[in-house]
Amino acid sequence: MTNYSTAIDKKWQKKWEESELYKFNPDKMDKKLYVLEMFSYPSGSQLHAGHWFNYGPVDSWARFKRMQGYNVFQPMGFDAFGLPAENYAIKTGIHPWDSTKKNIATMEEQLKAMGAMFNWENEIVTCDPEYYKWTQWVFLKLYEKGLAYRKKAPVNWCPSCNTVLANEQVVEGGCERCGTEVTKKDLTQWFLKITDYADELLTGLDSIDWPEKTKSMQKHWIGKSTGAEVTFKVKDKDISFDVFTTRADTLFGVTYVVLAPENPLVDELTTSSQKEEVERYKDATKKQSDIERQSITREKTGVFTGSYAINPINGLEVPIWIGDYVLSTYGTGAVMAVPAHDERDFAFAKKYNLPIVKVIDGKDKTELPFTEYGTLVNSEEFDGMSSEEGKIKIVEKLAENKLGSEKVNYRLRDWLVSRQRYWGAPIPIVYCDKCGAVPVPYENLPVTLPYDVEFAPDGKSPLAKSEEFINTTCPHCGGKATREADTLDTFVCSSWYYLRYADSKNDKEAFNPEIINKMLPVDKYVGGPEHACMHLLYARFLTKALRDMGYLNFDEPFLSLTHQGLILGPDGFKMSKSKGNTISPDDYISQYGSDVFRMYLMFGFSYVEGGAWSDDGIKSVARFLERIERIIENSYSLIKENKNIKNTMDKAEKELNYWRHNSIKAVTSDTEILQFNTAIARLMEFNNALSKYIQEETINAKFLEETINDFIKILAPFAPHFAEEYYNKFNPSDFKDNSYSVFNQKWPEVDEKALIKDEVEIAIQINGKIKAKTNIPTDIDENAIKEIALNEASIKEALEGKNVVKVIVIKGRLVNIVAK
Ligand code: ANZ
Ligand code: ZN
């Protein structure tokens, strides 16, 4: 019968809480360690095994660090605004506030059953006015610095979620949340000027310890491109326009130019005979998203405007077209087309019978479009130059005539943050007929989200329908004004939550910079890889913006990042309530106790890979803890009995001591890199060695006691309640202070000497074939090893009648006897 059960979980959870064991110590800043797991949405479904997989193992890592002497800060909270909570509310008819609060209460309870050392005293809930007041403050600060602005732009629209989306929320043309195909609308929206930080967001990646793949995704998303802007004058008109090109070396091959249909010059350039066709084409383009338009496989289409432009390098006239493969949102919204060397231009030229002129000579391609890079031809004074040299020389020449210059472009667009939904932080701006857009004064924050609102989405901001909310007075002139009815995207709330955690109770300011600058950056951040180009990018931007305003003294919010793997449903699909494949931890916990469940997750799956759920191994983990229990209990009685006790360190002691230190060493290094499954395998080895030792006729009680204590200590991060129980059994305490806890003990140190074995097993070969194995002392010389090998019984026999030609010794591993 096993002693370990949920009763033990509860007992220690209570004790830990009462004794404030995990409280962060603000006086020990030199050893602070900020460990953070991405907080979750309090959606209707409860915590499933996947959530545990995020939080449980990281808590084990934090406990390990605590025992190494770190002053750990591990806060927890809820990302409570946003579509999931709102959609759940719409489905059930329960108000988002009520359902969210209820869900949070349930999730808190489930999280507490995990027994993690969360700093609950610093909990934050982003939909609480005490939190979003400061989200609004952040927004106003950005506004003050010109980093938040409003503009009319063609934006992504999800017809199912009835709201605009940021570029980052469009995944392969679909809505990040619901998958519905995203369309475009011309709307006036609020943006945050993340592009101001494009370059630093790129270079900063070199300074942080993040998975390479995530860094490269961000790099790609930011998309730095170095090229040139080249000016084309319009024939017979007093206008000109710039194109962005990365291939100035191909300028002599330009046979036409293409503007994005939305380019504001189009109307002016369109001749009357082309007007009708151009208008029709513009209308058709409006419906398509940028992602669709960029597809390589899609047929390229366009319309001639009737006007011509002059190639600035050779004075040739080329027709001006519009085409939807040119995006209005990239570069200058205009391209010079070089069909001989660019695939898209080539397809377009073929379709519309436009000329193709080869200007780069290379050898690797024989079919059009020709090789990309090579030597310039058909370019007069530049003939024979390499592409690279040509780029420089051609731009130099253009620059002399003020018709071109070097230019760096980024793919990154400003972050669209306004949403036409109810469940978010109101944007703290009012509109006055006289004064225009006026920020709500800081002392009037928060702009409270009203409770009684018809929130079912219909494409218009629900807050606009709330008279009580929308009508206000202008803070500037006191006249009649209306409030901004859009709310902030939840990613704004989560872009700064890691700052608020560290000073969560501050009601005077968003945070006290002095505290934050000591507590941050976050030392270890753990969460899903799907956030690579959203949350993780937004948070970096916000940190840099607040730093430049003087509030922060660090450049990056998250120094080290790990993505945990995904625990899939038993069917191999992502766990979701709608698929009915979620695994609830609750039943397992009541059956086995939380430590068994936690340890099984850590032992059964690689932390960074995850995998499909199966509970095949959970019984064996439960049995492992039972075995440990038995061994500890038996050892305890052996020591107490005080019979057959010795004080010497003999062979059996040395053997156990070897396994003890071997485990300490491996568990330390594996846990450090969150490689929990192998760490637990080492604990199992250690346990086997203990089991063997206590069957000895005589035992060294003092040594056994020390060894058991070490074992409990290195087991503690993985089975916290269980280990606390047995640590206290072995080391009874009066509970006067917190020294009772195994988590206040020092992590055991490796005694390297114990790892040097007295004996090693070596293989003995004859002519390269293994014939025998034997144990030899480690401290003997080569001749003695040869002697032992040659005198081994079976070897002696095999060598009979043969001549030993040579004996080769590879120390610690083998002896090869060459014989004829
Ligand atoms: C002429 C040329 C010749 C180009 C050639 C490429 C190859 P990246 O590297 O992504 O920055 N381009 C510029 N603005 C564009 C827009 N708004 N929509 C669509 N395409 C645009 O790509 C830069 C290249 O993409 C530019 O260089 C331009 O085409 C095109 F053999 O200019 B290139
Ligand atoms: Zn006013």
C-alpha cells in the first residue's frame, strides 16, 4: 500500500502557503531569477494535460533553481480579454465578465492542485480595471511619443470574427483564430509604430538565447531588404514616381513599370480611353488580401494605364501598367519590371506581349527568365561588370542626377491594434468636433468598459451603441464629445504584463521603474512557438519603446526562451474541447496524486517535443514512487534498528556512492536544459542502486542516511509533495521557520572523486574479436593489465598452441592480443 496520495498534496500545499515558503525575497536581488510561463486565456474549457505540460515541468525547473540558491519569482495570471472569452460568452449567453471571473476561479483551483510555487500574491488579470487602467496608460504614452496613430488604410477583416486583424494574425490568408478567409476593408484604425524599431528588433535577436527557428521567423517577418529607390519621370506630365528595387543592376532591362492598383497616382496616370478598364480592375483588386496577391502560383494580371514613364538610366519610354502582384504596402507601391530576369515580370510580359530584354549574362540557366546574377550586358558603360558592382555604379550614376539612392526596406508593417469588439480595453481617446482626437487625461483613467452592452458582434463596435459610454465631454474644451468605440487587441494587454507582475499592486503607476529594472528582464520564458511573430515580437517592441521613454533600462524582455512541445490528444490532434480529445488532469490527480501526473508528463514526453497522449506509462511512474517509498521506509527502519551497522566505506558503499554522485551530476545537467525525461531515468538508476545496497548484510547507517537525503533532494523538483513528506519524515522539524522544507535545502554537490571507479570492466580480444570480459583495478599500469589479460582462463585456453605476436592495451576499455 502506498502512502502518497492527494492528502499529502493538500497537506503540504497548505503548509507551504501558511509559511509563505515561496514568497519572493526582495532583499536578495543578486540571486533573483524571474521564471515566467505564458499566461493562459480563461476559456470555458478547463485546464487540460497540455496546460500542465506547460506549467508543471517549468515549476520543477524553478524548484531546482531555488535549491541552487536562486531567489525565484514565478508569477501567474490570466490573459482575460479577447475573443475566446467573448465567443464563449456569446455561445452560452453569459456575460463575458461573469464567465471570465468564474473560469478564472476554476483554473486557479486547478493550478493550485498542481502545487506549483507560483507567486499568487502578484497575480494579474488583464480584464480587471486595476490592470487595464495601465494598459490604457501604456497606450497614451505611446500616443504622446507619436508611436500610436490613426490612419485610414486597407486592412485585414475577418468576416466571421467581425473585426479587423493585424498582419500577424493572418495565417496563410486565414484568420489566426477561426481560419476564415480574410478580406480587405478600407477603415480608419489605430496603429502602433513598431516599424520605428524594425532595425533594433532585428539586431537585438543576436543578444538573446532563443530557439534559432524562432529568431529566424522573426527575422523573416521583419524582412530587411537592401536595395535602391529609382525615380521614373512620367512622359508629357509633370509627375514622377519612385520604384523600390533590389536589382538596380537590371535597370537596362526594364521594359515596363507596374504600379499597385491602389497607388494614389493611378487616377492621374490613367488616360480617358483606359479609364473604364482601370476602374474595373481596381474594384476587383479590393477584395483580395495581400497574401493572396503575393502567391507565386497565381496568374499575374494587370491593365495598361495609357501613360509612359522614362527609364532614368537610358531615357527609353516604357508603358505604365497597374497589376495586383504589386503591393501598395511594400516599398513605394511601384516596381520596375525586368521580364528577362524576374519570374513574375516574365509571366506578366508573356501574357500581355511586352518586350523582354536580357541584360545579365550568366551560365546556369538557359530558359527565360535568365540567370539571376552574372555580368552586365547591353548596358553601355557598365558592360562586363558583375551584378554587385553594377548595382553600386548604376545607383551612383542615378544619384548624381538625383534620380536614385540606396534604400533599406522592411516587410514589417505597423501593428494594427484597434478591434471592433466588446471584450477589450477601451482606447482612451475622445473625439471632439472642435479639438479633434483628444487623449483622455491620465488622472481620468481607467476608461471603464461598461457592463451593459449588446456585445454580439455585427461588424460595428459594440461600444458605439452604449449611450452611457460613448457620450462624454471634451477634456480640452469641455464641449460635447464622443469616445473611441474600438477596443484594444488583447496582444496589447499581453505585451507588457511581465512588467506589471513585478509590481502588480502599484496603484500610483503602471510600475515603479526602480523595482522593474531590478526584477527584469525575465530570465527564463516558456511558452508555445506559435507566438513567434506576434506576442514575442510585440513584447520586444514595447520594452524598447518604454526604454526610450526612460522607464526601463534594459533592451530585451526575455533573455532565454524555451518552447515546450505540444501534448496532443490520444488521436494525435491538438487537444480541443470541440474535438472531444482533451485529457483532464483532474481524474489522474485524484487517482495517483499530482506528483505522479507531473512526473509522468516529464518522463513520458520530451519537453520540447511533446507528443500524443497515452497513459501507458503512468502506472510505471506510480510504481516507481511506490518503490522509492518502500526503500526509504526500509532504510529508515534499518537505521533506527541500529543492528548490523558499520562505519567503514567498503565495496558496496563505494558502489552506491558512485551511483549517488553519478545521478546528482546527470540530474543537475539534464534539468538545467529542461531535459527532464533523462533526468528522471537517472533517478531510477539511483533508486535501483539504493535498493541493492539495503540488502547488504551490514550497512553504514550514517552514509545511508546522507545518501537517502541526497536522493530526496534531487527528487524534490520532480515530485515536490512526495519529497517534502519524506524529507520531513527523515528530518523532523519544529516548523519554527522555513528550514523545514526540502526546498530550502541546498542542491547536493557532485563529489567527482566518487565517480572514479576502483575497477573497470574491459574486453579482451584475440585478433580483434572479443573473447572475454573481466574487471580490473583502475590504478594498475599497462604491464599489469597485459598480465591479467593473458592469464584470464578462457584466453589462456584459446591461445594454446599459438604465438602471441603483440598485446595492445587501450586503457579502461580493451586489450587486443595479436596471435598466430
Ligand atoms: C527589379 C527586379 C529585377 C527585381 C529582378 C527583382 C528581380 P524583396 O527582396 O522582397 O525586398 N518589388 C518592390 N516593391 C514591390 C511591391 N510593392 N510589390 C511587389 N513587388 C515589389 O523584393 C524586392 C523586389 O521586389 C524588387 O526588386 C522589386 O522587383 C519587387 F530581376 O526590381 B525588383
Ligand atoms: Zn474639444
